[in-house]
Amino acid sequence: MIFRNFLQNRSVLLENEKELWKYNVGVPQGSCAGPILWLLIANEALNKFRVDTEVKVQALADDFVVLIGSTAFYHFSQIGTSALAKLEKWVEDFSLSFSHEKSNFTMFKHRKNITHIPTIKLLSKRIQYIKELKYLGLTFDPNFSWMPHLNKLKEKITKLQQKIYRISRATWGLKPEVIKEIYLRVIERMIF
């Protein structure tokens, strides 16, 4: 009952307006109940893939990852289309939308090199294939070499080291104890 009242008959009064603007999508910004309500909706999407062994779906906040296991590109395309159809139905049921700019896919090679890139569509639009997929701060490449991730991490750490070097000198600037603390708290955590 509380949530029904919380989500119905809501309106917004803009600063320079005299008329209320009614809306019925989402929860108020900063609401304590917002994350819980989102988890209930996201759980509906995850439940659609419980028995499927070829498709695994994971979610973190509002990001979804669909993992498909296949060794043939045509099979990958069929499984992908079926899996995305389930997500499209979920989106329609809850009046949500996907960001096509952020939706993309990559393929990891099994034994042979990837020779064919299948067409995967989400809501009738083609999803872009990319060679390196960044998810949750990690960069994945088709060979699982981790070199693209390590190279990007090296760039970040080098830039940070240069900034620290600029503010620390032998006779002035940060004390060695402070530099060590920055290393332990920031750089080491970035690496791990």
C-alpha cells in the first residue's frame, strides 16, 4: 500500500510555473526506496534466464551483461537474438528503454580466430561490435591477454605519478610519508 501511494498521483511544480506537471515514471531522485524498487524490476529480467544454460545474464545497478556460449557464429546469432528478445519483452513490460550508444558486444575466441562477426539486434537496431569491451573498470579483449587493460592502467598510473612528482621534491613539497600513503591508498588499489 505504501509503495502504491508512493508511485501514484505524483506531480512536480517547477520553480517559475504555477501549474503542476504530473508524471508516473521512476521514483523521486535521491529516494531511499529507489534502489530497492529497481532491484525488484531488474530481478524480473534476471528470472527470464534461470534455466538457460547457453546464456547467463548478470546485472550491476542498471548495467546488464549477457554472456553467450557458442563456437559457431550462426549459433551465437540465434542464441543472442533469443536472449535479447527476452530483454526486449522485459523492457516493454516495465516501460523502460536501452541506450543503444552504450549497448555493444564482443566475442572471445575459443580455439580459432574469429572470422565472422554476427549481426545482433536490440529493439530492431544493430548492436555495435567492438574488439575491446570495458565493463566495471576492466577492459576485456578477444584473446584474454589483459594487455589492453594493463596498458590503460599503466597510462592512468603514469599520469598520477607525474602529478605526485610535480608536488614532491627533495627540499620542499609533500613529505615521504604522505607520498607513501598516497601510493598505498590510491595507486596500489588501482593496480589491484
